[in-house]
Amino acid sequence: MLTDNRLLIGKGETEAYILPEMANRHGLIAGATGTGKTITLKVMAESFSDLGVPVFLADVKGDLSGCCKSGEMTDKIAKRLEGIGLDPASFAMRRYPVRFWDVYGEGGHPVRTTVSEMGAELLARLLNLSDVQSGVLSIAFRVADDNGWLLTDLKDLRAMVAYITEHAAELLQEYGNISKQSAGAIQRALLQLEDAGGSRFFGEPAIELSDWMQTDEDGRGYINVFHCAKLYQSPLLYSTFMLWLLAELFEELPEVGDLDKPKLVFFFDEAHLLFSDASKALKSKVEQVVKLIRSKGVGVYFISQQPSDLPDPVLAQLSNRVQHALRAYTPAEQKAIKTAAATFRPNPAFRTEDALTELGTGEALVSFLDAKGRPSIVERCTILPPQSMMGMIDDERRKSEIMADTLYGKYDDAVDNESAYEILTGKAKAEAQEKEEAAAREAEEKERARQEKEEAKERERQEKEDRRTQAQKEKDALREKAKRKTKTTSPFAKAASSAASSVGREVGKSLYRGLLGTLKKFI
């Protein structure tokens, strides 16, 4: 509730205000289940909206959607107002300007980002990769960045991982070793992410953060309700989205220093998930962002059951605190109560440690920063009721609110512009075509060489055949010549020849017989 330009959150012995100029010092809303954290969150969100500050809040259970409808003055609400000294008649019930968002596009406008914007480190956390696998993923991002290939959606990343695996030998010297086993593990993790619905989160048009930083015609800040009842069923995807959002704000928004009021306030429900299973390096970066994002005009409020759910460096940055009741059923819970009590400036009127277990639903220990930036003495307060409807709206009302929004249609239809997948697919086709052409040229060269070899063999065979034919012709010519010579021989020569032949035969016969042992006998 906005009073005298201050955010009245609750009242005890004194009123508990958040000063607008101190609202970007971050805050914490903690308490056990059912103690009233959601009501406190709504009261703060409504107050910031009245101040003209846009709000982003994660709606894990779906019961924050009622901000778009006016609340109803019930006897219970009237009794609470009277108990803290407020006149129910002066407590205005009203609706607030609300925009609904949803990664799946079911309970609000779709929320998308690109793989490139998410970055390798957060994506490795989302995929639950080992250090070696994370290194290969980083190489994929680096190669894509160096070549100007935008990684828009998961198919782009799959294509990129396949590319660096195929060209591992070429990339080794410049980027390092790319293990096929690690690349295969990344591809399997990407398939699992797609099966879990993660592919709906990556794509275009990507969310423009400026759309979360708008006011309505009355100057009230929009309450951006991020519907994540379904997303929360995948805690790793939910927490990674929130971490990305925090990092994106830090990177995009300019430095503005200390303002009269924040430019934007974020409420992160189930904040312990942001740091669960996060690497030491990632936690360190988140802690750094929380420390520095204040100068960008952004206030960050974490909602969790125990303050100890958050790392100490982050907890140390949360100056505006609302602590609802804690349970002390186990030794660990008793220790947590002592730790929580020690973070408040003591109030002489009560013992903080005892009060933490005695608080009723809707009550809280509150400490906000004063005008000089000092934590106030802890007060035991009753939190104001919200001015909008408590509980969730029906699907029909949600749909009508979405369709009536000026942003309707801007993000609802996904587009698939040219990115790494199309570039690498075209590159692969070109390489395949080049290989086919090279193979065709090689085959053509082989065929030409084979034909030339066959032709050479045929020429050699023909030359041999020609030589044989010529030799045969020469032989035939000699025989013919001999025949012609025989026909022209004289009768005398023929007779002499015949006689010589007869003598030869007789000599042969005599010799023959002589050889048989009758050399002395002549016939």
C-alpha cells in the first residue's frame, strides 16, 4: 500500500515502510510453508506498481494471477485492518495492470531466448554436463561466435556440436581437443532437454526486457506474472531461466547509480533452486551480479523458506527483510532459527529467537533500511492484506487478459530465421556436392585413363598384327619366288638334279647298310 510515497507493508508497534530510494538494496521474504510469504509478496508488488515501478514475479503455484482483479472486502480482511489500526472503508480494493508470461505459451505470452544469449555456462548447468563436456560445449559456442553463426534454437546447437566433432582435427590446434564421447553426451542431453519441453524456451522472437519495464496509462507499473506452475516441475530449467534473467538484466541495463525509485523489481520465488547444484564459478558470478545490479536500478527480492538457503555473500546483500515464522522440530531447524535471529538488529521489546517460532500466519519480523541506509530495529508486524483478489483466476479470464494486452501477437508466433543450422546445413550440402563433383571428376579421370590404356593396348596389338601380316606376306613372296624359279629350270638341270637325288639315295642306302655292319658289302 502506497502511503506518503512510501510502501507500507505492515504494522506493529510502528509502521513498517520500504523507502523507494532504498528499494533497490534488495530483499528477502522467508518463512515456512503456509506462513504468509505469498501475501507479503503480493502486497509488495502492488505497492511498487502504485509507485510506478514495474514488477516481475514468478508465480509457482498460480495464485498470483488474481492481481488483475479487484479484491473483495471480507470480514476476515476487515478484522485484520482494524487490528492494525486501519479503517476498512479507506482501504481501496483495486485491480492492477498485469501481463502474463509463460515459457510454454499456455498461461501467458511466450518467453523465449536464443541459445547464444543463454551462453555455454548456464546451458552446461541446464544440461548437467561434466567439466570435460562443458569444455566441448564452450568450444562449440566459441567456434560459432568466431564465424558469426547465431545459435538460435536447440537444432542450431545440435548442428554446431556435430560440426565441431566432424572437424575436430582441423580445430584441434586453435580450440583444443574435441572428444567424440563428450560430443555424444551433449547430444543426448540436448535430446532429453527437448523431451522435457526445453525447446519451447529457445527460439525467436526473443524476449525484449524493455517490455517488462512499462507502465500503464495511469502511471502504474505493470506486474509481470511469470506463470511457471508447469515449468517448476522441471526445477533445473526453472532455476536456469531465473539465473539467465538475472544475468541478462545485468548485461543489458545501463549504469544509473542511485535513483529515487527502482526501474524494476524482481521477485524470485523458491530462490534456493537458483544455487542448488551450481558450480563454484557460477555461484561466484551470481553473487557478483547481485552485488552490482543495484547500480542498474534493479531491486531483487528472494523468496525462500530459510535464509540459509542462500549463500552468505548473497544474503549479505539483502537489506530489506521480512521473516515469517520458522519451525523448530529438528536440531537443524533450531540452529537455523538462531542464525536467522542473529541477522536482525535486536528489539528490546521481545526476544527475536522466540518470536520466530511464535508468529502466526500473516505475521512477520520486519526490518527495512532507513533514510540513511541503516537496517531498522526488527519489528513484529501484521502484514497488510493485498488490494487485489487473493487466489487464482480462471482460464477464461486469463485468456481475455492476454488477448487484451497491447503485446498480444508480438511473441505468440515463433519464427525460424537463418541461423547456424541453416548455414551449416547449406555448408554440408555444398561440401557434399563438392565431394560428389570431385568423385565424378576422379571417376572421369580413371575412365579416361582406362580408355587410353585400352587404346594403347589396341594400337600395340594392331601393330603386332600388322608386323605378323607383313612377315607372312614376305614369306609368301619368297615361296612364290621359289616356285617361279623351279618352273623356269632347264631339262638338263632337272636331269642333273634327279641324278644327284638318286645318288644321294643310294649313298644313303649303302651307308645305312654299312652302319648295320655290312660296310664291306656294296650293292
